[in-house]
Amino acid sequence: MYGATKAAVIGLTKAVAADFIKRGIRANAICPGTIQSPSLDQRIAALAKSTQQPLAAVRRSFVDRQPMGRLGTPADIGNAVALLCSEEAGWITGQVIAVDGGSSLMDPGLPLEIQRG
């Protein structure tokens, strides 16, 4: 269901941008990566419990999958939003911006060790 919802948001962003461009209204979307949040903490706790692994080990596994070596923060997303709302981004519309620390560059079918420089 997540994939269908994400595709719908992307399509809606592009349609709104096209429909309102002549009015000077810009529309963009941000696709966040793995962000430190209470819901992520709950997901990590549930995974640790179901796999009987230490909580720290499960959290580390999430961090280790990130190309930049850390989880994103709400501030990372907020900074992207601030940029898009600024005058400096006045020529940006209809774009879908991945704010994911490089995760979208990775191939899920290959081991991370191969993909990292």
C-alpha cells in the first residue's frame, strides 16, 4: 500500500504543478528516507522483540544501511522544506526530491559492502 500511496503523491504533485504554474503557484514533493522518529523507535523495538535481538543491535542495523552512516532527522526534512519555500527555489516546481541521505542511489539487490566506496 505504501508504494501505491507514494506513486499517487508523486502524480498529484506533478499534476498540481502543471495546473497551477500559470498562477505562479509551485508544487513539489519530498520523499524522506529513514528518519529518527517515535514511529521508527516503535518499529525497531517491535523488530528487536520479534527477533529476540538486542535493541541496540537492531538500531545499528538500520543505521548501517544508510549510505551516509546515520539516520535522517526531522531537521533534515525541515531544511529541505525551507529551501523549497524560499525565493532561491523560485524556479523549482513539479519536482520530487529524495531527502534520504543517498538511499535512493543504492541497489537493494546488492550487498552494501559492494556499493560503498
